[in-house]
Amino acid sequence: MVDQAARRLSDPSCSPRDFWIHCYGASAESLPWVKSGEAKETLQKLPEEIQRDILLEKEKVAQDQLRDKAAYRGLPPVRFVPPIGTVDREPADAAIREKRAKIKEMMKHAWYNYKQYAWGLNELKPVSKEGHSSSLFGSIKGATIVDALDTLFIMGMKDEFEEAKSWVEDNLDFNVNAEVSVFEVNIRFVGGLLSAYYLSGEEIFREKAVELGVKLLPAFHTPSGIPWALLNLKSGIGRNWPWASGGSSILAEFGTLHLEFMHLSQLSGDPVFAEKVMNIRTVLNKLVKPQGLYPNYLNPSSGQWGQYHVSVGGLGDSFYEYLLKAWLMSDKTDLEAKQMYFDAVQAIETHLIRKSSRGLTYIAEWKGGLLEHKMGHLTCFAGGMFALGADDAPEGLTQHYLQLGAEIARTCHESYNRTFVKLGPEAFRFDGGVEAIATRQNEKYYILRPEVVETYMYMWRLTHDPKYRKWAWEAVEALENHCRVSGGYSGLRDVYLNHDSYDDVQQSFFLAETLKYLYLIFSDDDLLPLEHWIFNTEAHLLPKLCTNEKEVEVNG
């Protein structure tokens, strides 16, 4: 497209506005990567100036691509560090043992049906008993296999882990001419492969993780270095979701690469991955935050905020999670991440966290200064986040954040308890006399999401309050009663109906996250201890990066 545009500019009858319309099919003011002021400035340029800008940008992209390719010329030797806390001992309590065994049986039911009806495809349609592929992965295959690797490992399903590893060796292919979600491919595929490597030491997982990481690097070829949301893995051409504010990148997407990319640099010996995500921090720290809050939209060309919409749920959520976990993963040396996290949490408490008339604490959404009193299922992860960060809170606030985590857990449990099936809706509201109930039809569905049991897991580990095991078991029973079908587990279209309304998708994250968190709740704390392991936002396991231990050894 750049070459065609340059050639067209040589036509003296081609005005700058004609050029933009020719290239993008829209007026300059509506281009996704410019604001109206930038559009006006661009339209005032002479065609030869625009042509020069295009050629300069093309040269910069070419140089970036050469450097990116150099990152995968061969991996250095690695001294594999045997993982801590992966020996799975049976709980002493017989009742807990029985419940944990039930959750493992659920994993077997989900896995064996995927294997029988959808092997090698991305996901399973458990009612139709056939494969399902989301456009998020382009034509990459095997999302459920890669997502399930570490769950299979920690549950001691060794034969299943080996068959999954064999599929990765023989069939996992990233050389596809297809557009993928950078965020989804990173958290599920890169995260899943890294986790499998750190648990097993199998070299194929390291190789595949770095190979995919290199494929994702062109997403960062934007003027600001803020990556595109969507990337064609063959051409390296990126773009943003057409619905995103002014063509912006999304906070929860570009802010949820940090953990995986730091580990890619660690395992490849190439700093390029870490440099890309640290630059995101640089861009964010230069910006003024409205009321101390981070809007969900950021323009990757101008490096400026888009629409002032703030959420700790969809579009924002895992950005905050990754700030805290970057601090923890760095062995508490990444002071910048810690400062950014607690500053953000303070602003969230001030402007978004509210208490209902009946005493339920919830996290609202902020739209240009006005609150929408809605909380998403995705937001329910925040209870665990607040509790996980409590030990490092500013002086005197540790108990406060543990209590805040407990209050969010209670609210999210109420959102489950107030439905017919005892599983929560996609979003629930606190207005018009309604509390913790979905009032809109398009918010009443449940897609096997993990965020509520994720918070239960952290709260159990950090407090050992037995109510979290009780609530987790309620979720297990609800999944068995309403989501289990002969061909696996299905999401539900309406959690308030007294009959099951299946959506016919067994999401890969059900195996990666929901079942893993449930299993850990009924396991002893020395299985994957929190002081040694960080969970990425897909519940994939990453060890802390200790400053006194250099994992990649360079031959002398």
C-alpha cells in the first residue's frame, strides 16, 4: 500500500486529501490513527512532503523488521532450573481429597471430549460435538491444547501432557497468512508455552514461545511503539479494532504483554522483547492521567489518550494486574511497576469503588467523569489482585486491601447466588433498586469464565477462610448441574432461566483457568506457592525472575 500511495502522489492532480481517501477509503479526519488537529496539519502538507514521510516511515519499519528477525537466529543454551512446588501431594483431609478428585475428573471430561471431537482445532462445541475456531487466533490451531498444558501437568495427567507435547512438536505452526489478536495469542499461546517450559524443561516449548514472540514483534511498529491489536503474522501488517475509539489501541491489550515478553528476553538472551514492553511504560508515564486514572484507549500514532472511558473490567482489567505482577515477578526490584500500581489503585478507590445501599462493594465504570454503576464478571478478578498486593501496600494499608479483596469476593459471590443456576452473569448492575443482578439481556450469559474462582483462590491462599472453599464448591456443583453435557462443558446464554440454554462453546480458558484455580483451592498451599510463581492473566505459570540468578548462559 505504501508503494502504491507513493506512486499516486507523483500524479500532480492528486491532492493530499485524495491520497488519504485513496489509501484508506475515508477522510483524514476519520482516520483511526490521527486526531482532527493532526489531520488538518497533514492536509496542509505538499504531496512531496507526504511522500517523504511515507518513505521515511517505510525505512524505519524495514530496519525494525531486520532487527526483529535477528532475535530468532538461534537460541543460547539455557540452564533449566527445576521448578519449585510442582509435586502434587494428596490433601490430608478426606473430604477435600474427594472434592479435588472431582475437579480432576472434570478436567478429564473436558479434555477427552476435546480430543475425541475437536483434536487439533482451537476449541470444542460440546453440544454439537465438533470443533470451534474463533477469529481471535486467525488460522493458528490448537488453542485448547496449548492452554491446557500446564493444567494437565499440575494435575498429574502425564500421558495427556505427553500427547499434547507431541502435537505441539509436530503440528503447532505459526507460519500462517492470517490476522490474529496480539493480546489473545500472547496470553494463551506464548503464556501457555512458557509455562509448559518452566514446568517440564522440554526445549520444544521454549523454542515455540520465542518463535511466536518474534512473529508478534511487528505489532510494535507504530510511531509511539504502542502495539496494534491485530497483526497479520505473515505480512507483519497491523491495525486496530474498527470499533475502538478513534482507532486506538486498548489498555488491557497492550498492557498485558509485559510478563510474557520479559520472560521471552530471559529465555532468548535478546533484550528486544523487554525493550518493547518497557517502552509502553515510557509512553504511559509521559501522559497526564485524568484524575489519576488510565483511560482504556490510547492512539498508537499520536501517543495520546482516546476516549476517556475507564474500567477495571473489560478493556482495562489486566493492565492493572500486570503492574502488580511485574513488581512481584521482578523479585520486588521493579519499583516503577509498584509505584504505578498503587497510584492507579488509589485513583480507582477514589473514583470508581462504591458501596451499594445494602452494603455491597463494587467497582463502577467511569465515562468522561460520569459513573456507570455496572460491574463486569471480568472485574471480579480484582478481589484477588487487591489481596495479592496487600503485603506491599503503603504503610498501614495491608489490612485495608485484604478487606477490600474480601468485599469484592463477597459481591461477586452475590452475583452468582442471585441467579437461578448459581453462576454469574457477564455484567451486573447497581441502579434502580437493583443490586448485583444483570438487567439487560445481552449481559445475562456465562461463558465458563474464571475470574470469580480466581479471586476465591487468592483469598483462600492468603486468609484460609473456609467460606472460599465453600463458595468454590458451590461453583463446581453449578458447573456440573448446568454446564456439563455429554460432550464437555458449555457456556450458558441466560443464567436466570430455569432451563439450560447452552451456547455450545467449551472455551479454552475453562481448562487453562477455571479448572486450574478450582483445583488449587482444594490443594495444599505448597502446590505452586505464590511466593515462587506468578500467574499470567490466562493462569499460566511464570517463575519470579531473581536478580541473583542468570538463567540464560552465554558460552564463554
